[in-house]
Amino acid sequence: MTSSKLETQIESFFALPLVELSTERRQEALAVFAAFKDALNRGEIRAASRDTGGQWIVHQWVKRGILLGFRLGGLVDYSIDDNFRFYDKETYPTKRLTINDGVRIVPGGSTVRDGAHVGQGVTIMPPAFINVGAYVDDGTMVDSHALIGSCAQVGKRCHVSAAAQIGGVLEPVGAMPVIIEDEVLVGGNCGVYEGAIVRERAILASGVILTGSTPIFDAVRGEVYRREGEKPLEVPPGAVVVPGSRAITVGAAKDWGLSVYAPIIIKYRDDKTEASVKLEEFLR
């Protein structure tokens, strides 16, 4: 089924209230959703993708398709045994990967939800979680206690370090999901949320937190980067970002000597940086 035909059918079923779906029509909707989810798994459709100018475009119909799956699915028992009990939507079971998928999943309790694309050569260290609609491209490492949220887009040969949180953004459907471009290193205990975009080869040092309302201070170029209207917060290509602080200069907070968190770009990638962050291929 072509993506344009899928889009038309998804939009049609999404527009119908669930109470108006007869048993027969619900089965038709589930068949369309199954084809939609297969395309998500293969990476043929995505919640967001780059246009020819390098800008990211949100595909709202894909998000609606994911939401349709939640609407259509009934709650079922996915329990392993009496000690490990799980209940979730029947439309979103655990993704069934095989040895032919070329994904390395180290034993220890990781989960990939069906409807997420996981590329060739991806390594998942336990425990980690990759949610529906996420796209994790070839050769990326998802480390222990890391989260790849719903609809998040992660590029090739990235390293999402231990305890890093890559937020998704499924709703509202028009909102940009979090984007991590190719060869980005996300340090341990980082958090990227609210549709922030981390451009290719950037490095987020351990503990950096980025949200839609977080300004980034570029100490190299003398710029301040913010979300502006519909334009999301962006980390420039090759930027090295560290957690910092800035003084509050007004009111009681100034008298008390308080400061607030501020991510700072302290440099851009160079030969020395490349040597310190080189990803070892033999680990993959």
C-alpha cells in the first residue's frame, strides 16, 4: 500500500468517533492500522523527516495514525507469569525483532514497542525503552536506562548515553518531536524535550537539559539560541554543549546571589574532540 493511500485511509478513520465504527468498520480500520504500523517498523513512513533544504517537517497524519492505534486497541494481558504482569493496548505489543534485523539487544530487560523503527547495527543496552513512532537509525548505541520517546527521531551512529532521556512529543499532532541528527553524542543523564533539535555531530555533555524554553548561550559565536514561535530550539552542528549557569541580575534573587541553569556552547568539534569521543566500531 502506498504512503499516500495509507494517509488517506488513516485520516478517514481518525476523523470518525469510535462509537460510529461498526464491528465490520472497526476490522477495516484495524487492517489499515496494521499496514500503517508495518510501514513505521520498516522506516518507510516517519513522524518527521528532513526536506531537501535540511529543514524538519512534521507529518501530522503519521501522528494521527499512532493515536488511532491507541483508540482502536483494547486492553489485554501481556503478563509473562504471575510475578511479571503487564497490561497494555493490543495494538501495541512488544516489537518482535529477529536475528535477521541486525539489532543487538543485550539481555537485561530492554523493550522496543511495536511501531518503532530500529535500524541495522543498533545496539540496545539494558534496561532501555524505545517507544512507538520513534526512529533510531543505523549504527546508533542506546545505552542503559536510556529512553527514546514516542516519535523521537535519532540519526545514524549516535550515542545515547546511560540515563539519557530523549523526549518524544506525540501530542499535539502538529508539534515537532525531538530530533537528534547523525553522529550526535548525548551524554549521561542528559534530557532533550519539547521538540528541540540537536544538529549533526553536536555533543551534549553529561547533565545538559534542553527544553523548548531553554536558551542556549554560544560563548564561541556570541549568540543566544531560543525557540521562536513555531521555530524550535536548535543546537548548531558540531557544537559542544555543557551545563552552566547565569546570574540573576534583578530583585531579591540578585541580592541573594542566585543563578539559573544555562546550557553553554564552549567550543565546536575539532581534532582533539574527535579523539575523545570516537565511537569504537568493535563495540557494535
